[in-house]
Amino acid sequence: MHNPTFKQLQAIARVAELGTVTAAAERLNLSPSAVSITLKQVEDDFGLRLFERTENGFQPTVAGKEFLLAEARIASVLGELLETTSALKGGRIGHLNFAVVSTAKYFAPFLLSTFEKQHPRIDISLIVGNRGEVLSRLADYRIDMALIGRPPQDIDVVMEEIGPHPHVVIAAPSHPLAHKKKIPAASLSRETMLVREVGSGTRLLAERLLSDLRATPKLGMEISSNETIKQAVMAGLGISLLSYHTIAHEVEEGRLVILKVEGTPVIRKWYIVRNKRKNLLPSGQALWDFIVAEGASYLPPLGKIGGNTR
């Protein structure tokens, strides 16, 4: 058994990413036959299949995923090496991969805009996903840091609290409960609740809240977009629990209302986190320090919504 070369790992990673040998070969500036030979060499050498050939393209096996993780780690280390050598030359330059959960996309771009004006030589790739997607990238070193609403339990991270993150129950202005001053939690059991997809932090919080309140609303559509949920609520298809940051403008404009349900709003926190095993270089440390110092000032004002910590 021979140690795989980084070029072999790159070929495996590109096939997994793009789904076909042809597409991977084009990305790597190689011939398809060269990529096929590389895959066969590694599979023969290790005695393991790296991919299942399916109608949807090449899908990595359990063994293949281990090779993908190794490639991601090595690429991360090489990236750190390149940035370190640049930093040693005296310039604060670099490239950062910064991920945010979808709820944070309503204020994170403004935060990054200010940072980039102060550090024009640092490039940032902004990745938006649900909680599960962001944590997956955090675990396998594909991002430098992330802005999330609840720290992970199964990843060793460094984290700093940024500010409050309230969640509220929303409805259309025409909803029968829209103008009630105090709504018993039991009233939710007569409603249809629109929810985010499995893996979303907002979905997890909604399930926990309903369990704590012993409310059992009918679960309506499962929707993977905050924007679509807002439109569905405005259309009268149900109520929903969403981050206040995502609905502040619609509430101000009178297109949505916050229901005054007992036990809400639920006030959680925003955190900036990074994998403890991933070292921050000068550019990353600059962004980290900026978010810790200034992040709270970019959160939408809460007004007088009160709240409960969960």
C-alpha cells in the first residue's frame, strides 16, 4: 500500500464534487482517461471502492469520504502555508471562507462590507446554509469561521458571543390572533405551523418551544427558505416561528404581525465560532477581532419585544 499523492486526492475530490470523470478532468486540465486511471490505481492499492457509479453520477463510498476529508485538511494546511508566507512579507493579505446560517444573511453582508473597506487586500467568500450545512463545513475545515445561533455540541470550537438573537411567532395581519394582547400557548394547537427543513436551527428551536409549551399545532408545509415562509404566512397559509432579524422590515411595514404568545419571544444568542484545530492567520484574526468588537452593532434593533432565554 502506497501513500496517496495530493494530486490523486485532488482527482478524487473533484470527481466527488462534480459527479463525473469528464467534468473533473476538465477542472484539473487532465484527460478523462488520466483521471480514471488515477481512481483505479488508488482503489487497487487500497483494496477499497471509492465511488458508487449511479445514474446521478459518482457518489463517494464511506472509504471515499475519508479520502475527501484528507484532501480538505491538506488543502487547508497548504492554504495556511501560502497565507503565512504572504503575511511574513509584511502584507495583511489573504482569502477567507466565512459561513453564516441563513438567518444571518439579513445583516452579515453589511458587517463584511465595513470590514472589507478597512481591509481591501483581504478577500472573503460568504457561504450561506442551514445549521447542518454550516457545521459540516466547520467540522471538515472548509471554512475559517462561522456565524451561528447555537454552538455545536460535537465539534471542538473556539467561540465568542456576539449579541441577542430573538425568535417570534408571526402571522398575517388578518389572522384572528393578530391583535390579541396575550395568547395562551394552548391556542397554537388550533393553528397550522409552517416550519423550516430538517437540519435548520430555526426548526430545532420551534420543536423545542412547542414541546416546552405543550402545544401541538398541525405541521404545515416544510419550507427551506425564510423568504418563502414569510410569503406563505402573509398569504394566510399558517403561522411560523422565525428569527426577529428576518421579519423586522415586514413588521414595520405592516405586512406581518408578531403574535404575543406566552413564552415568547425566545431570546437566543449569536456566536462567532471556529474549529479549534484550525489556526487563524493574520487575515482571519483581523476578521475575528472585528466581528467580536463590532458585530453587535450590526444586529437589527429589538424594540420592545421582551423575551425568554431558551
